[in-house]
Amino acid sequence: MSLDLIVLAGDIDDVPVDLSQGMQWAFRLLIAVFLFGIALDSRPDDFRAALRRPGVFGVLLTTQYVVMPALTLGLLVLLDPHPSVALGMIFVICCPSGSVSNLITHRARGDVALSVSLTAVSNLTALVATPAAFAFWGSLYPDTDRLLTEIQLDAGDMAIEIVILLGIPFALGVLVAQRLPALAARLRRPLEIATLLFLVTLAAGALGSRIADVLPFLGAVAAGVVLQNALSFIVGYGAGRTSRLPDPGVRTMTIEIGMRNTGLALVLVLAYFDELGGAILLVAMWAAWDVIVGLSVAAWWRRRPLAPSETPLARRGPTAS
């Protein structure tokens, strides 16, 4: 790292990337609506599938909460980033599958039904796994352990926040899907598109209003974002092959592990680490870069059609090309 970047990294926690209370509540609402939309597409079969194929779901959860955090510690030793940037890297990698992974999987000609099942299980598991994994892996890196000690983070409080953001809207969505299937079918697609557009618009507006202040610090987080994100997609591909999935399933597993629920990560990092500009900037840049890479991977795979025998016959999911 150059001397200029070291100086910049030392001041990164002073970068004004905090959001107003109104903006933070808007992000919370959008995440809740997005999870409600995912739940509208979830059925009891999705969770029974986890019981019928425990190996596939076991590989997903082990990779998300054990393999990737362990590899992230290796990246931290290699890059030696600012402590708050390191904390952001550990935090984002302990979050569940990305909310938009189902749409990206569809674009990549992956197995949409499997994607919905994996996303549902990943986000439900996150109610316990995300705060526990973050507390554990964060304590293993000296710089982040020191920060967590200073902040006195309560993992229980974070778990309650995650239950509110993920658990309640997900439960309501499942209830609507079971009791009012016709309404769920009408709401599903519009909710996915609308919440994605609003989320991107809010994120772009929040970052754009401070771009002049943020721009000088991007170099201090760029390497961590790019390398960690690339590693997630590569490891996700390896996990798909390890699970002996057919090609559509490999594409799905790659995207599920490669993409994180960065909307959830951004809300939580603003709630608990609002004075750590490095962590906030890392997560915000991860969110934008993750979508760019996900769309690029999907476009690459989309140009490589599957053999007819491998085309996933998804029972539901996005149908627009």
C-alpha cells in the first residue's frame, strides 16, 4: 500500500457516510418488503427439500459461515487494511445469501427453484448464524477484536434486529402464500422489481450526495471488496461442484455464495458501527460491486445455454427473459 493510501486509510473513519434516520428506516422497510416478497415464493416443499438434500444445504451454510470467513481472515493478513475496513469485511461475509440472487440465477439460466430454497434457508439460518459468526470470527483478528471490545457490541441486540428485519416479514410472507395463494402470485413479481429499483435508487442517492467526500477513500477499500467478492464467487463455484450438482445447480450455488444480503449488512452496520466510516464504506461499495459482478456472471452464463437435458424445469420464479 502506498504512503498516500496509508494516510487516507488512517482518516477513513471520519468520512461522512452516515445516513439520516429517515433514510435508514427506508432501507429497513425495503429489506422487510424484499424478504416478504421472497417468502411469497416459498413453500413448505422448500424446507422439506433441505431435509431431503441435507448435503447441498450443509455445503451452502458451511461455506457461508465457516469457509468464507476463514478465507477472509487470510485476506486480512495479506492486505492489512484499516481496522474498521477489516471489521466491514468480516461483517459482510457473515451475512446470508443476497436478496437478488433469485433474479440473477434466473438470468444465468440456473435452477431458480433451488435458488429460492437456498435463499430461504440461508436467511432463516442468519437469525442466529450471522451475529454468532460475526462475534466469533471478529474476535480472531486482533484489530477487529479490539474494535468490538471498544464498541461493546451486544450480539443479542443484533440478533433481535435481524429477527425484526428478516424473521417477521418472512413469516408474514409465508402466511400470505399459504392462506392467500392467488394474492401472493399477483404480488410476487411486482414486489421483486419495485423493491430492487427502490433499493438501488436509495443507495445511489445516498452515496451520490456524498460522492465528493467519499471518492478519495475508495482506494482504501477497493482491494478488499474486489478480492473478497471474487473469492466468494470462485469458492461458490467450487462448492457447487463439490455438491455434485448438475450445471444449473452449480450456477445457482455460485450465485448464492457469491452474493450477500448487502442491504441487511448496510442497515446493521449503520445501526451498530455508525462511527466507523471504513466499515460503512466497505459495505456500501460491496453492495454496488456485488450486483455488477452478479449481472456480469449471469450475462456470461446466459450466452452459454444448457443442454436440453440440463435445462432446469423450475416450478416457479421469474419468467421474464
